[in-house]
Amino acid sequence: MLEIRTGPTQRLCDGTSRRDFIRTGFLGVLGLSLADVLRLEAAQAAQTGGSSRSNKSVILIWLHGGQTQLDTYDMKPEAPAEVRGPYKPIKTNVPGLEICELLPRMAKVMDKITIHRGFNHPNNDHYAATHWLLTGYLGATGADQAPRFPSMGSIASRALGARKPDVPPYVIMNDGGFGYHGASYLGAQYHPIRTGDESYGNEGPQLPVAKTNDLMPLKGMENLRMLRRQSLLKDMDRVRRDVDRAAAQTQLDAIQQKALGMIVSGKAHAAFDLSKEDPKVREWYGGGWAENALLARRLIEAGSRFVVCNTGYWDDHGNIKGAMDSKLPRHDRMMACLIEDLHQRGMLEDTLVVAAGEFGRTPGINKDGGRDHWGQASSLLLAGGGFKHGQVIGATNGTSEYPTESPIGPADLQATVYHHLGISRDLAFEDTTGRPQYVLPQDTGQVIKELL
């Protein structure tokens, strides 16, 4: 958390310090207050025609490091042992569709999921591939790691903002993505708010993001019912006057009041507070990654636009069986609970769930019992978003080396996400040089037609 300090701490009429009062989640190294962020968002949404009235949202399950397709969703049971790996396929509730035996919960909700087995690109560099997947553009590399373009979440935050007032539009959990979940030239105000302290490598340029404790309600203001009492409202007026004098401001404008509202209302903080969730639902999800999925659902329900769950570190160059024995049951529970919960609550139609990493893994198991980087073929999962599901799109050859049907690339994923959100691919923002940059390269990227 970053704070602005302007002179000695001053106590206001209710004992709250001015420093506490303006503790509204300062973002990045630029010292932008929440009020600044909201003011900029409002101005730029007006310039770009963005609207927060859309109810569409996205949950991205980011598989940092690259999940193996051969041991999950594109199994090759007839291939040699060194290709097919240690697991057997099981049937799902979609006739003819089989997935790994370590994913039994997902097998029961596969009618709500699409597997795309033709996802591919020609890059095996973690940094380059991740930047490409998260932004739609090539740019960064392992040798030159600086972000070049804004992430999907930052684009959504700038173009649309939050779906409901007083909640952050864009949230990420834990580290991951080599720092490419950020806003690049859009500015620090469109970086996500970060929650969670789990580290999955902590590699690459890390985002200077605000943390969730920046959204804590002010002391003595946690109970919204108290705010309705006339006496407390009068106290709030006095607090505002004191803040104005202390900060040499003339008045709180509408944007500042909105920033204050995000803190005082407690909506954002309440969304992050899992203790407010039904205990039976919490037990059903369980802990770990699945608990992150529960938090993602709560944030979307509260009004966030784009939520990223960074899970695992799937860069398993050795002992693929040990790695998958540990990770796949957690991934299975996370995905199945999230999709079923969204469905039961009537939220799946408006919420697109995507599970993807930067690339797949090699068809052959290496000398250390692991699989290496393989951009030429991987599996992409999508659920919800009003799309057609319960299907497999695309196919690979007998060793999952390359696509043989319906190949797609990173820009196609981007185009599909933006189509769901209602963001035009012709939308452009100025970069730091004043040059307009489209949210997607104009010569690439199409919505996945089989989903429509």
C-alpha cells in the first residue's frame, strides 16, 4: 500500500487521522489517489465511448508456466508411453469427450465447457509468449522483459470500468504472468488491484499495484446502517470540511465523493471478505486455488469487470507425474466449483471463464521425466459468456505436436474476449508517444466461430 503524506498527521473531529481518511488505495509509483483514478477513468471513458452499463465480465484462470495438454485435455492413449504420459482418459458428460482421470469433477460439468485443442503459436519463450497471450501483441522477450502493451484486463478497465459502483474493475490474485497483467502505456491507474501473497515464481517486471487492505472501511464506519443516522451524516460533513481545510482544497468534487464512497461503503472490502460467504459454499469450494475461484465469483457478483486467478507454476521440466498428481486435483476442484456455482447463480451467461497458459508442453517426456516448452500445440478452455459449449474444437496430430483442425492463435483469444465484453477491435488508445494503438492488431484475430 502506498500513502500520500503532506505534513504532520492531523486528527479530525471523530479521531480519524487525515492520513487514514485519504488512505484510498494509492496506485503505482505515480502517487495517484483513488479519486485521481476515478476522475481519469470517467474522462477517458467519455472520450472512447466506453460504458459501464454492460453486465459482461471475465474470469481468467492463468496457468503460469504452461499447462501440459497431453496430461489434461488432449490425451493420446494410443501413443507410445514416452508421449502419452502416465495417465488414462475418463469419460465426461459430453458423449465422446474424454479428459484426464485426475479431473473427475470437471468431467461432470463438461457440457458447460469448450475445449479448443488447436490453440498454438510458434514461440517457446515464457516472456514473449505470455506477453502475446495477455495483450494480443508480441513485444517482450526473456532478454528484454519490459511490457509493451496493456493486458486484456487493463483494456477492459479503461474501456468499460466496473460493472457496479464502489468496486475495483480489475483484480488479480497472487503473482504470475511475468508482470504482463498490467496497463503499460494506459497508465498506472489501470493496473489491477492485487490480492493474495502466493508466489508462483515472481519472475519478470512486477506491477506496482494497490493491495486489498487499501480498501478497508475507515474505523468506525464499517456498519452502513450507521451512515444512515442523521447525526453521523452531520459528523461526515464536518470531517469533509476538516479534510478540505487540511488539504487546502475548496470542495470534494463528484469523483472524490465516489472515491470516498468506495471506502466508506465497504462494498469492495466486503467482496474480498470470505467470512461473509455461506459456510456451506465455502466448504464446498474448499481452500487453496478453489478458494481463489470463490473469491473471483464474489468479486464478479459485487461488480468487478475482470478478475485473474494466477494458479500454480506449470513449468514442469521434471517429474511430470509428481507435479500433476499435486496440481490437477486442485485445478479440477477449482474449475468445476466455479463453473457450477456461476451456473447455479445465473451468472454464467454473462461471465466468460477462460483457462489458459502461455504455451503447451512437448509431446515427448524428457530425461528428467518432465515436459518442456511447446507453443506449437496447447489446449484452451472456455466456459460461459453466452457462447455454445459442450464441445471440442480443433484437433492435433497423433502426438499433439501441431494442430490438424481449426488452428487459432493468441489474437483469436483476444478477439473472442473483447467480443464478449462488447469492446470493438477498432478501439484505439494513445501510447506514450501519442501514437494510437488498437486493442488488437488490425490484420489478425477473429472470434472463435464455433462458439457462436
